[in-house]
Amino acid sequence: MENFKITFLPDNKTVSVKKDTTILSAAISAGVYINSACGGDGVCGHCKVILKKGKVLSQSTGILSVQEKSQGIHLACQSAIQGDCEVEVLAASRVNFEKEDFERSGLKGQGVYSQVEEIEPFLSASSGDFKDYSLARKIYLELPKPDLEDKISDLERVYRQLKRSANIELLETPLANIRTLGELLRDSDWKITVTLAVRNNTAEIILIEPGDTSERNFGVCFDIGTTTLSGQLVDLNTKKVLGTKAAYNKQASFGSDVITRIVYARDPDGLTKLHAAVCEGMNEIIHELTAQHQVDLNEVTCVICAGNTTMIHLLLRIDPTFIRKEPYIATANFLPVSRASDAGVKINPRGLLYCMPGVASYVGADVTSGVLSSGLYKQKDLCLLIDIGTNGEIVLGSQDFMVASAASAGPAFEGSGVACGMRAARGAIEEVKISPAAKEVSYKTIANEKPRGICGSGYIDLISQMLSAGVLDKDGKIKAIDHPRIRKTDLGREFVVVFKAESQTGEDIVITETDIDNLKRAKAAIYAAASILVKHMGLEFENVKQVIIAGGFGTSIRMESAVRIGLLPDLPRERFQFVGNSSLAGASQSLLSWDALRKCDEIAKKITYFELSTEGAYMEEYMAALFFPHTDLAKFPSLRRL
Amino acid sequence: MATEVMVEKWSGEVSVVSIGATKAEGGTRSSVIKVGGQKALPYLFEEGQLPYRPVIAYEVWDISPQDWPQELISAYGAVLKDPLAWAQECVNKYKAELLCLRLQGAHPESGNKSPQQAAEFVSQLLKKVSVPLIITGCGDDAKDNAVLPACCEAAKGERILVGSAVQDNYKTLAAAALADGHNIIAESPIDINIAKQLNILISDMGLALERIVINPTIGALGYGLEYAYSIMERARLAALAGDKTVASPFICFVGQEAWRAKEAKTLAKEMPNWGPEKERGIAWEAITSSALIQAGADILVMRHPLAIEKVQKYIGQLMEG
């Protein structure tokens, strides 16, 4: 098949594409962003371009005026390239990243904005026990040409071939794909690749491409956290994870917790800005992942997102106001499959966006996704899943029942709002040892790089070691010891973990009393939530046979340290298991298996939500937990001798 | 039908704190006051031993008090002008068994006495009276951190009770108490968690839990008394259930709180239908004390001799069972 060169102005980017590729599709491959609200259906009229040179074949839509046509304006999504072209993207059609690039400089100051970076996925993607049936499949078809003996329609011909070669029935095709089908089949010599996506229990032909592109089919899954966005690029054919990246959620410039963001959503343009912020972050991650692994954005055919309820609302631009108001109701917990482009997520314009189901306002899709990937829902024994994030989420249960709660812990364990915090990426300190006598510090960083900062698991270890080495009091105050690592500042004392000569940044890496206070509150909120939930069910921690710890705060966690600081209950350490970002793992599992996603629906329906904010005992328990490990030492018998 | 009395059995007990040291113990006091040791809720003698009765400490200052209401001043008369004589009068005339010296004169706004001057006063007081002593600072953290260690040293060996240590400022005082063999008052703002935390922090420094007395912070009748009552009750329940970290005796500064209430000090001519101020203030102090005794108070720091007399009588009745 012929290839043509197409150049986009004013970016002056050129890309080589196959004949009949649409201008929109070519633009995506070239990394030129063109607005496309309808995802290429030819109905929104947002993707206007001027054809300067070359030949395209345009479908008539009735959207362009005679005058526009005479100026050479075409709809990018409806114009199939027939030769080398030069195209100018109209200003109105350009996705204006500058407009969305709000307050970035301000964010930098707060340490919130940083580049997308590679993180270590803890769990590798697999569909687990579920049947392999990824959310988007590509199937190459060679159709018999019609003749007088075989006169069924083009569409039926495609269906018939799908039944014959892949045994797939129950198909739907959107009108937009049918409109161009006749031409496409004949131009491609009846050799096409169809992309099938699952939607409402039927397969939908979301994309028909000329030739065989079936080798190249990718999906992206996300965990949209209040503080951190994590994304993973998965090859849907080989089921391999190509890369995992994370970035801070840029919504943080509108408030670090969900409540302030919900309030902000009511501002004029608030919802739009919040939505743009999360989309921009996701698009950056997708861009970085695809660029690094030489994947064309057109080859990314589906996206699936897990995340807390507010984050999912904001992603889909649903007003989250009522989540905050008593009796705390989400607009929707089960969300329909939509076009990724509708939500502003840049993949193949016809690609679909799936959202994992949530349970309630404060127990969202991240929790159901975590329950799925951790397998809690099929355990015989009583399990406790503790997801350590800005919202700490707790699920208690087994195959028989599940009950969940959420507590606002703040972003400290994700490395935000603490002086030298960072996420669990290369160069993050994740293990610390302090010698009790000399107070000398040794540490280990992720990927053994020179240290850049401290991630959540590093903080857990650090505080535990500071307590054990006698540097820190149980109420979180640094002792006034005459030691070069202990310094007094205007805001209290700080402890130098790494002196600047050793650090990657050229700055001292320190932990301050304010940091310790934030971390103390975070651990208290999580411990108190778990404790109240267990009590609410008439149980004790001792009844819990397995504790699953999830969260993107590290690549591992030293259980002894987590108990030492009172984040986790004092149970035999072999009952603990760390699973990393369980929400992302559940999303990638669902990406590879429609069955897993359906299982997640079941899980969401099965989980009972227990509201902590109306539970008086929670505050009481929280206050008592604001101590290392806890005000009630009897709850930590193994630490008694300390 | 006969009523069956439910008897609760407790596993824990309140620590016994000894205040004052006799010659045999290396001090110069004529007696030792012991508080605590309860193995049951207040005055439920059927449930367990209550070995020591609550004690009342007369509040005295190192300077003549400036802001005391008229009724209090006239109760003591001219002796208030001479702090040492005032302290002696409490012991000799009113038979005080325990004194609580407040070093108000060290406060930057009330004379700003130096640590040496304060320590000198303590030395003199120890010579003039032989009862055990409680010493509290002026309330200014920085100044107290200088004054109280000096006074602790001056009273070395006398096993005084010194205070108050608070969560943000306990180390200097705890170190001084540890060095000179004294007991310490741990003050928390009507908060059982902070009370426990402070006890743990102080004991982490090496001062045994048996040398700590909790000041739970109280309010007078009408000023949060119930709140203090419930915190004390909760702490005592936890102590009896076996929580050593909160099993300390309580000290309640009733005098300063009761005499701050407008009901205690407003003159009858301003509020004719409230009755004579002479009775009102005394009643306010006595009632606040007796309520706190029922909550489990071990040491009451009081001001008016008549109020003290009433409360002593009440304690006597309670202890008869």
C-alpha cells in the first residue's frame, strides 16, 4: 500500500502515513493535537484544517459552509489522504496547551509539579485467573470479494468473516464507521483490521483500518489518585507491560484533598479546569509511555481508569458537589463506556474509555480495583486491605462479606507536603538505618541512584529508625542532641538524612518536625480507620488472618517499621503482605480481561460502605493514635520493651 | 426483695506517690504524704482498697498575692504581706499537712525574681515549715525552665512535688526532678490522650511512672467542671483496667479556678440577689473540690481556710465509708 507524506503547519511536523488515513489520525501520529470532541464522527466540527497542498477525499457532512469549503477548509476526521499533503491546523482547532498550563510555575514551588517519571510497578500485569479477553482486540480479516453469487452487504461481509475466523457474534458498528466502509474495503483490497471493543456485553467495531495492523494494539490503564497519577502501557497482544509511569496530579494546585477540589469545582470554570488538569496529566503520561516504546497514539485503542469517586467524576466532567454534602452521594458509581476523546484523553480518536466501578462517595473504583487484584474477595479467612494514599481506604472481609471505609490521611506518604518527599521513583530513599550510638545514617535508594528525596516507605523506615536510635520522642519531636545531623530552624528541629555532598540534588535531604507531624497524622488516620472498622464488625485485629498493604508509596515496606510507628496493627509480621499499587494492578487486569472488569462490578455491589465521618469513636481513636506507636501501648504488645 | 450489689473487680491500681522525705529518708520533713494506691473507683470500698485519703494543700505564694478577691485576703489578713509568715500560719494555725508554693514572684510581670532568689526563698521556707512541699512555677515557660531547676536543687532530698510539665515543655523539669529526687506534676489540657502521652514521654526520660502526678486541668463549678470530671473518670477507669501509663494520682488546682468564677468574687452590692460574697466564694471552692473528690482527685490545692475545713469534714465522712 502507498505511503504519503503529510506536513502539519504551523508546527511543521511531517509524518508518513498510508493512503486513506484521515488527517486527524495522521495528526495524532505526528503528535499534533487537533480538537476532536466527537472522536472522529464528523459531527462536532472542531477539527477544521486548511488543505494547502495535496489531495484528500472528504466525506460530506453538512458542517462546513460553502465559504469555508472555498477557502480549502476540511474536517480532519472526514478527510482521507490521497497523496502528499500540507495542512494548516486552524487556531480554533488547536488544543491549546498553554491555556491549560495554568499555575505551573506556582506548582513547581510547592513541589507538586514534576516531570512524568518512571516508577517501579510492583505487580506485573496479568489477567490472573480470568479469561484472556482484552477490552480492545484487533482482528485481521481478508474478506472474499463480493460477486454475483455472494452479494451480501459490505457490513454483513465483515460480520460473516468475524464469525468465521474468530467466532464472534453479537456485533455493533457505529454509523460513522459504516459511512466510510464501502470505499475503505475496496481501496484496501478487502484486507482490513477491525478493532473490537467490549461495550454493554456486545462487541463493537470501533475502528476499521486498511491492511493488517493487528500486530500493534495497545491499551493504557490508570490509577487516578488525589495526589499521584500512575499509568501503565500494555501490549494487548502479548499481555506485556511496556512501561509504568507516574506524575503528580496537577489538580493539586486547586487543593491537596478531594474536599477542596469538590468545592473548587463549583467555581466558574472550576470543573473545566479540574478536568483539564487531570487530562493533561494523563495525556503526558500516555505521550511519554508511547514515545518511549515507539507506539503510535493511533495504536492505543483503549484506556481504563481506576481512581477514587471524586477523581472519576472530575475525569468525566461530572459535577462532584453532592459527594461532599450530607448524606454524601455520588452521581454515579457505575459509569458507561465512553469515547476516550469525549473525556479529552488522547489516544486513537475512536478508542474507548472504561472506568472501574466504585462503591460510594469515599470508597471508589481504586478500592474495588484493589480488592480485585489483591484477591481479597475470594479469601476464606478474614482479610484487611489497607490502601495507603491521600485517602486511606480500608476493606475488611473475605469471600463472605466485605465492608469498607475511607479516611482522609493527606498526601504525606505519597511524598507531597513534606520537605524532601518524592514518589517511589529512581533515587528515592526507601530504606534507612540509623546507628543508635553514633546516629550515623545508612540508606538504600530505588535503583541505587544517588538520593534525590524520600518516598513513603522511606519515611516509614526513617521515623521508625529515629525512634529506635533515640533521635525522636514518641510525640514526634526531634531530641535536642548535640549532633551535626540535628539542626534547629525557625520551625523547630530537623534531622539531616543525607548531606548535600552525597545527594543528587546538591541540597541536604532532611526531615523536619512539621514533616513528622504530617506523617503522624496520616498514619493515625489510617490506623484509626482500620481499628474502628474492625471494631464496628464486632471483631479484633487478632481475628484478621491477612493484612494486605497497598499503595504507591514504595516498592516495598518494612513491616517492622510500619508497626513500630503505629501505621499497622501489631499482628504477627507474617500476616502482612505488600502488593504495591493494587488499584493500578486491578485496572491492568481488567484491561486484559473483560471478565475481570465484570467481576469488579460484582465486587462493587458486594462491598458495604461504612461512613466514618459520622462515627464519633473515630475522632477519639484518631486522637489516641497521634503518638508513636500509639497512646495506648497495650495495643502494641510487641513494642512494649521499647 | 434484697438488692444484690454488683461488685466490680479491677486488675489495675493507681500508683502510690510519696511526697516529702523524713530525716531517715534523707530529707528534713516531719511527715510523708502518700497519695494514690486506689484499687477501686472512688469510695466504692466494697470493690477494693482505697488506702490513702485525699489531701488538701494550702496554696501559698512567694510574694503577696495581687489579684486575690477581698474575701480571700481578709481570711488571712496582714500575714499575706509576709509570704514566709503566711506559710507558717497555714501550718501552725490551720494545721496544713501539705503546702503548695507558687513561685509567682518569678514571673516577668510580677517581680521577675531571679532563679537564685526563688531558690533562696525555697530554702528559707523549708527551714520555717516541716510539712512536705509542692512547688509550682509562675507559668512563663522560659522563666520556669530557669527557676524550677534551681528550686529543685535547693530542695534536694526533700522529695517535693514540682510542676508543671506540659507536652511542649517537660524535659528541663523532668531532668531536674530526676536529678534531685523529686516527683513531677504532668499537666494536660483536659485531654486523656495527652495526659497519657506526657506520662509516657516523662517516663521515657527515666523518671518512673510512680513519681508522676497528673494535673488533668479542671474548671470550677459552672466552668467546665463536668468535662474535667469525665476525663478524670475515664483516666481512672483505664488505670483500674490495667493501663499503667495513666495510673497516676490527680492533683486539682481548685483554689485558683474557683476564685476566678464571677459567682465567687462578685460583691453582694453588685448582685444583691446572689447573697453575701462571704459565703459564696467559700461554697464555690468547697463544692468544686467535693465534686472532684468524687471523680478521684488525690490532691486538692485550695485557698480559703473555711472552704478547706468544710472539705476536710466531707473527706472524713467519705472515708468512713
